[in-house]
Amino acid sequence: MRFRLKPEEGWLSLFLLGLVLSSVAWAIEEANWVEGLSILQWSILGGMFLGLLLARWELRRLFAHLLSLILGTSWLLFLILRFVAPSLGWRDRLEILAARLLHWLRIALGGGVSGDNLVFLIFMAALTWIIGYLSAWFLFRSHSAWPGVVLSGVAISINRYYGSPELNIWLMIYLVSALILLTRVALSEREKEWRRAKVIYPPDSALDFLRDGAIFSLVVLALAWLMPITALDLFRSPDWGGEGLWDKAQHQFSRLFSSLRSYRTSASYAAFGDRLTLHGAVELGSEVVMVVQAPAGRYWRAMAYDEYDGQGWSNTDDEIVDIVPKTEMPREGIDFIREEVTQRITLYQPTGGQLFFAGQPIWTDLPVEARMNTYQLWWVRGGDPTEVIRERVAGISSLTSKVPVGPHRPYLVVSSLSAAREDMLRQATTLPDWIVNYLGAEGFVPMSLRENPSIIYPSWVTSRYLQLPSTLPQRVKELAFELTREHDNIYDKAVALEEYLRQIPYNEDIEPPPPGRDGVDYFLFDSREGYCDYYASAMAVMARAVGIPARIAVGYAGGEYDEELSGFRVRRSNAHTWVEVYFPGYGWIEFEPTAGESPIVRPKPVSEEEAGGEAEGPEGERSDFLERERPEQPEAPPPRAAPRAPWYRVGILWRVLAIFLLASGSVFGFLWWRRMEDLPAAERLFRRMVLYSRLLGLEPQATQTPTEYASLLVEEVPEAKEGAFRLAQLYLQERFSREGLTSLEKMEVYAVWEDLSRAISQRLPARIYQLLGSMADFLRARLEEARRRNGGRFTDLDEG
């Protein structure tokens, strides 16, 4: 068993691999998903060095991997335990770590939601260690760089997929380093073949290959950076229906690590799953998601959620029904005062087949799968108790196309939206005095009272849309009752909650709720700021607390109206979450509690409109129920200087790129100088002669012999005639004769180079002066040309 630490691919390969792996760790740390990610640099490099040692130590593979598992686990424990109760001893830390892991495992197996960020940190440390170890093992044992490049690429790509656009810089560093590493390893294999075949090749050819490879890599990346990007949904379900495997994995991941900072819409995936978790900061992009051609628009719904658990919302609909094109879909209850709206929607981002629509869908021109929950409805016709009508109704929460949709295949969907006036909604659920008094006295409505027939809610509504977790803090319920105490109808209660929430500041850059904290409670009483997920969740939860059936819906809000398209251009920044409240006889009615979003404008009561001189049309006439209230345009502020970005954000890409190029140039220069020192004396000094001569503008040609190049130098520097020809002769003798150079001839080489370098150096000042003069002549000519174009004047100062 032999051990030789120096890898066959050279130390440069180890340096490049370390740069590739470090870029992965730096990218994940920069994403700042949780605290403590700085340990990833140590975990991934620790795995790399262990992989190098075991790869160069010729052990059996199975024994080497078992040993790496033991050593790697010990290393990761050391790193992780530094963040667990640092004031305690190591044994206590280990017990706390084991308890938290077991608690997380129970939640994972039990289908619960976990917010323990320590488990995510352990997961990432283990993952990066595995990537570092396997990358080094395959490179230095199997002499293949591809496993490490692929593993690192997958990790950094997924991190960028869900992270901020600022992470692109680490992706660029990774790509440049990976391409140079692949070039170096490929050249190393060729050098082995050349040595076995006894082929003579220049010793510094490796540096030439690496230099050209680095330039090629930068050119390729620059072209790729400038090319337009087409989003591809690589994880689409094969049958275009239902959730794909990737979607399910994302939802499970969100369930197990619910407290991570999130950049929801920065990814290229535009669909919404059956789980919405209350995360931290979000990063909204500006890419166009779809164009909706419709007479007007407010919300384009993708999914509705009915169950709240303190950390987020879930969709519990368990029925999937196939619906053929242009077939009327099941309706949710007997709703009236609704108007039909036709939408032609063109999707420009992959959604896994998920469709968007306004309000309640009626039919579409695609074969779809409808996700729904059906109910048995009983009602009496005409007040005759003997004539009971039985009807099966269904609430559709999402639609998924069974055929491809995209830019070349738009789809039509017809929906119904409520056109109910405010006075109609107030009268729909006016509460008796005794219920209002009870609400004010007790502050909480038990489920039995919330199902009281006097509130006229059907049981299929109260059974699902009044659900609240038992862990909901009491102060959330008390706040809800305090805000709605004085109102005697459900509509005004909902408006009171909506108006209260619209006073809370909007902020997308927030911290996630602490582990174990209820998200709505944290938003209402601690952070007091958030984005649409928090506003909608707070209103729906408080509405349920006072006996109002509510749910939240996700999708997109409005968009930019384009007259040429006769429709709305919807971007990622329009991603939105809103509230829907159920009113008997009118169905689900939208509310907008998010600050910064324009309020919903509903048709006014007849008396108010008549007072304003406007006549009320028939109920079937289309009203402005879809329109947003247009805020008044504020007076334009006086012009002022644009705020300057912090120095560490200005041109960060170019600064890091410059530092990377400077470091790479320094490394290449050092390696080149070291390689030159290893060359034979005559060859080394002849190469220096070529390098010095290039400063005089004498570029060697591929067809020139050493003697011909010496003649070219002599024409420029006559004083170097004797030395140039003699050095070329000694170089040819050393390179191609069997005897090589004698001791005296080697000493002569240094003496010749001393005289030759002095002659060349004496010509350098004249060469520099010549270049400066040429530059001055060029600038002078440009200035004269500018004066001629300006009629003899260069600047306005000439007039003075």
C-alpha cells in the first residue's frame, strides 16, 4: 500500500476543484436561507480534502468509504454542535441535538409542519460534505472531473432556481472554474498518453491550454449571458395533469422546512401547489407570465386553500374529475346575481398544466382535470315542504389541462363573477340581536352556534370554512371580535377586518415567523408588516374566528392593460393572495386586505346611485364589478438626484470578476514562471528572448525557425546580432542533438543572454516613446476632426 499525496492531475486541479466547490458553499451562504450557513465552506472543503487523502491512499473502495463515513460524521458533528447551546458542554449539546432530530422526525412521519431550521442546516452540511468528498474521490481516484462538476452544478442551480438573482455571480464563478477544471483534467490525460508514447511536447503547453480554455470559457459565458432565455418546465408531469413528482417534492420540502426564507416567484416555475407556507422574504420578478384578453379583470385564480394549521394553508380537496371541452362544470351552490366573462389566456411561463381563471369556472375549451370537493345539497322548492330537491354540487379549487398549453396554444375559459351590490351582501347575513350580543359578551362563538340555522349557512360551508387550529392564540380571536363588535351583518364585519389590515405596512423583505409561532399571530402582534400571504391569512383566520366562512386564493392580480392586445399583460410581480368570503345566495365574494393594492369597487345601492342622477340597469346588465378603483394621480414631486446604491452593490459582478481574473492571472503567472524555471537552460533563455522581443513588437510566426526569428530580432536590434544567433544555435543543439550541451556551453548560454538582454533592454525606452507618440498623434487627429465637425470650435470655452 503506497501513499503519495500529490495528485497526478497536479495541484492546480485541486485548486480549481476547491474553487468550484467553494462557489457552491458561497452561493448557498449568500442566499441566507437560515442562520449558520457559514459552516458549509468548512464542510464542503473538509469533504474534498478527505476525498483527496483516501483517493491517494490506495485503500479498498468499500473500506475507504466506510472510513470516510466515520470521519465525515465526526467532522459534521463538530461543526453543527458549535451552534447548539454554545454556553453548555459538549455532552449537553449532543443531547439537545438528538432531541431536536427525533422531534423533527416525528413531525415528518406524522405529516405535520416543522419550522426547525437546525435540521435544515444539518441537511445542507451533510449534502455539501457528500458533494465535496465524491468530487475529490472521482477526480483523484477515477481521474474524472465530471461527477464533481455535475453534483456541484445541480446544487448551485437549484439554489439559484429558488434564490435571489444576485446569486448569478456565484454561478458564473462556478461555470468558469468548472470549464477550466475540465480542460486541465483532459489535458492531464493527454499528457499521460504522450509520455507513454514518448511524444515530445512543450513542457509549458499546459499553461497555453489553460489560458486558451479560460478565454474560451469567458467568451461562451458572455454569449450565454447575452442570449435570450426561454423557460423550460423540466419537471412537468408526463400526462400534463395533476401534480408532477417535482411539485410533490417541493410541497413536502416546504412542509418539513417551513421557516426558510423564501424567494417564491424568482424561480421559473409559475404554478401554485396544494400547500402555501408563511415564509420569510420573497423576491418578485418582472417576467411576463401570461396575457389575459378579457373585457376587465381583477384576479386570475389558480388555487384555493381551506385548511389553516398555524404555519400555512393546505388544499384538502381529494376528488379529481375529468371534464371534456366545452362541458358545463359543477357549480358550488345556488348562486345568483352573477355575470359571465369570457377570457382568452396565453401562457408564457411553464405551469405544469395549471390553468388560471377568474371567479367560478363554467367551461373551457380544453380537456381538464378539476380538483374539487362535492356536497349533497337539499332544498325546498317554492316553500312546499313536501317537494324536496336533492342536488349534488361541487366547489372547484383548481383546473389542470390534459394537453399542452403555452404561447402557441392559448385557451378559452368562461367564468361567472358576482355582481352583487353592497346592500345585497349586507342583507344576505344580517345577524339577530341576540347573536350580536352574544358575540360581544363572550368574544368567541362555539362551533354549535356557528352552525345555527339562523345564520343560514349550509352545513357543507361551516364544516370546512370555519376550521381553526386549536393552537391559535386567544389574542387573535379577541382582536377579531373587537374589530367587528359594532356591526350587525357579515359584510360590514368583513369590511372592518379588511380596512384594519390595510393599515399595516407592506414589506416583502421580512423575517419568517420563529419556529413554533403561529404565522397570523406573529404578523398581527410582532412583525406588524408583511406581504399578501400574511394579509390574506390574517383576514381569513379572523373572519373564521367571528363565525364568517372564509378561505384564501392564490394566483395573479390584474396586470397591465394593453390596448393593442385588448387584454392584460400579467407579470410575476402580479403574483397575489387574496380572501374569499362566502355569502349565502351569492357564493364566494373577493376581499382585498393587502396594503398597497387598490380596493375593490362594488356596485352601490340603488338609492345612492339614483341620488347621483344615475339610473340602475337590470340585474343582468354588466356592471363595473370587475374594475379596480383608480387612485388619484399625486402631484409629481420636484426632481432630485437618484439615490446612490451602496458601494458594495455597485458593479459587484464586475468587481468580483476583476478580482477573479486578477487571482487567476497571478496563479497562471506563478505557474508559468515555475514551469519556465524547470526548463533546460538554453530553452528557458531562448523563450525569455522571445518574450522580451514581443515588447518591441516582434511576434513569432508558427512557420519561423529559431534562427529565422533571431534574424528578425537582429533587424530591429543590430547590437544583438552575435548573441541572438548564438543563443538560437545553442537552443537547437540542446533540443535536438543527442549529446546536448556541455558544461562550458551551458555557462556560455548565461553569458550570451546577459549581453543579449542588455541590448534588447536599451531599445525598450525608444519603443515606449514611439508608442506614446503614436497615441498622441491619434488623439491629436481625433481632436482636429472634432474641431472641423464643430466649425472650428471644440468646446464653448473657445468663444471666451
